[in-house]
Amino acid sequence: MKTLTVKINERTKIGKAFIAMFDSFKDFDEIEIIETDSKKLQKEKSIYTPEFIAKVKKAEENIKNGETTRLDPKDIWGSLGLK
């Protein structure tokens, strides 16, 4: 038995045709089709720790609220006020 994972963009013409082809095989016992949501799979298989994800989300929130420090790559110490 072989397992294949296929990501299909359901919004494209070829994606819709591919899904229609898969749907035609659903009645056969020899082929088992398991549908999953790719976003759900990404969350389950995250390589990042929950602490890291929380830090990134907090940083995104700070950026939205304007609570950030912009660094000038030509003068990092000056942009930090450490000159």
C-alpha cells in the first residue's frame, strides 16, 4: 500500500478538475481518500514552541500599536540611543 499527500488549490481550474477526478474514486474499496485541512495540519506539526509563537504574536501586536524601535542599519548604536 502506498500513501500520497497532495496539496490542491481548490480555487484554480486544474485544482477543481483534480478534486472532481478524486471524487470519482470515492466509491471504490481499493482506494481510500482522506481529506484534511492543510492549515490544521500546519498547526499540529509546528516545529515552534508555544513560547516562541507567543513572543512572535506579542511582537506583531507591538508593531500594530506602534510600540517598536526602528533600527538604522548604518547606525545601530545611534538608533538605540547608546552613542
